[in-house]
Amino acid sequence: MEVKYQVFVSSTYKDLLEERQEVMQALLELDCIPVGMELFPATDDDQWTLIKRLIDDCDYYILIVGGRYGSINTEGISYTQMEYEYALNKGIPIISFLHKKPENIAVGKSENEKELKKKLESFKELVQQKTCKYYESPIELGSIVSRSLVRLTKDKPQPGWVKSTFLPSEESTKEILELTKQVELLKGELEKVKTKAPEGSENLSQGTDTIELNFSFTASGNTYKIRNVNYTSATKLTWDEIFGEISPLMIDESSERPIRNSITKLIRDKEYKKLEKQFKEEERYPTDFSINDSDYQTIKIQLRALNLMTESIRKRGVRDTTTYWTLTPFGDTVMTRLRAIKR
């Protein structure tokens, strides 16, 4: 669908006739609809309502500043500044063009009155707080406007105008609205599904069910005369204990090592005192705990089957071959239930 953008061109008039012509030509070549003071007398107060309405209807606003402040209203503000401030307050995308070398502007096209010169400089300071470009000649200005407006339409896209023949019929509009409602309903159902246990998971071990985990550790001697001995053992943990421990690591994402270390720490915390007491008489103490690799892989598979965690799909450099894990929406819900502090 071909879209045409309506662009308001604001500036003082007589001193910038050539510049305005170049800008208007540039806009027409971009298939834009130029709007400017050529359509109305800028000093007629009765026309201010028309000016505001035209600015409201425009997609973009272009300001050209030369060597004159312009005609002023009863409050001493130029109509050009009034237009600029109105577009600014309305949130219309603005791009301003200021003369690069104001000292080279012809005397006849510059302000003579000291007060107006002061107002012009103050206006320039206001304008330069937003996006500005600078020009030296009318021809250069036309070229800069073309490039700048193309970029502005990409950075800040607006609705624009289309032929009425391209607009959908009343029947099509109703159908689109109905389909939009259905899409929103389906999105809502999808969000609900994301925060629920997957279908069939009731047959899987979970929650307060336990899993036996094998682990290894070393009984280290208190002195160099006592030999270190490696042992294997087993313990039982609930799925809630395991997931409650590792889930905060995956709020953003986590690699394998921190997750595995966290489960090992959980095993150590549970078994340490019992093993410490067991080896006390031998003057040894338990250290270097490590979960059995097969059991660790089983935990990952089970938590994925329960839709609590999933492999992260965040893009990385080609050299980063590490596997990262993150919570699913359902996993985030379960973690909150397990870890949030209740009143």
C-alpha cells in the first residue's frame, strides 16, 4: 500500500523563498505532501486555528531557520516559534535546519533590531536541543532535507495518508476486528498454558516425590600421615528441594557448572554432619563432594519434562559453545511458589 507523508514546512517567508522552494521540491520528489505558509497569511490571528489544524494533520514537521526571527504576535513571539512549540508539544517528529554560517547571510535577510536578534538567538538555542542539521545554500538544503527525511521516516514511522480505495470496506473491518478478538483470546489461553504444568506431567515424579542421588566424596585426613580415601554414597532429595535450590540461578540464564555445583552443595549440606560424625574417630573429614553424572543428567531431563526449565536460545558468539539453561514461564511460577516468603 502506497503511503504519502504530509510534512509541515515552517520558516520565515520572504528571506527564505529560495530555501522553501528547494525544500518543497525535495518533498514532492519524495512523494510527500508539503504544507506551509504559502497556503495562508501567517500574521492573521484568525488563521492560527487553521495553522494548528494543519500541523495536527501532518506526519512530520520541518523547520528552517535563517537570519530573521520573523513577524511576532502581541506577546512578542514569532509565528515561526509558535508553530515550532506547538508541533513540539503535540509530539510530532521534528527535524530542524539552521544556517551553518549566519554571519554570511545578506544584511537584507538578517534582523536589524537588537531585540529581534536576541529573540532569534534564544529561539536557535531552543531548536538546537533537538535534532538539527546545518546548510549553507538553498540547493544544499534541499539535498540535506531529502536524506534527513528518509532517515526520519525510518526512525520514527508515522501513519501517513493512503487513497480511500485502499481502505478496507466496512465488512472487512468487522472481520478484522473479529479476528483480532480471537487472536487476543488465543494469546490469553497461551499465556495460561505457559504457567500450568504440561499435559501428562501428573504421571511424572515431581514436587514432594523423592529421587535417590548417588554422589562421591573424599574422607581427608587431618594430618599428612592419614591417607585420603574416596567413597561413594547416596541420599534422597525431593524435586521441590532440588528445583527450589537451582531455579534462582536461571531467572536470567545459567550454564551447566553453577547448576551442578548448586545440587552438589545441596547434597553436601544434607549429608555433611552425618559423615563428619562417621569419620571423626578416624580423624578424617568429608570433602570434595560431587554428584554422580548420570543422576545429574536425569535431573535435567526430568525438569525439562516437567516444563520447569529449557535451553536458552539467546544469541552468542560462534566460539561460545556452552549450554545455558533458563526458566520457562511455568518454572518461574513454581519457583515463586517455592521461594517467595509468605506472611
